[in-house]
Amino acid sequence: MVIGLGPGTVLGEERDPVLPVKDHVDYSERVKPGRKRKTADGRVIEEREKYLTPEQQTAALDFWRRHGVDFKMPGQE
């Protein structure tokens, strides 16, 4: 969902104005509380997590349907 599907380039990497951007799903990002960690070079960074708002969840389901990806909703057998 982040990289996208279909023809074109990845969102944020548009170098050729003629190429379309791949179909993708927008997501939100936030800092994980209390999840700081040290990098290999000793810097301390805050971990981040991606999540979907209710509107983004609906868009994600539409994305998977549009691309023919078979999935089951929780609780479906």
C-alpha cells in the first residue's frame, strides 16, 4: 500500500513529469510513546508507527478490491 500498485512511480519520487504515480493508500504516522532507541551510530531516535484512520481504512479496502486482492474481514470464515 505504501509503495503502490500499477504503472508509474512511487509517491514522493516523481522525477519524470510524464509518469503517473502508482495507485496507493494514504496513511497516518505518529510517534510511539516511550519507544526511543539508539541507532548504530549512537543517536537516539523516536520510533514511529503507521496507522489508518477510519476513512483511510475504507480507502484501503477499496484499494485491495480495485486490484483484485482477495481478503477476508475479521470474523469472516
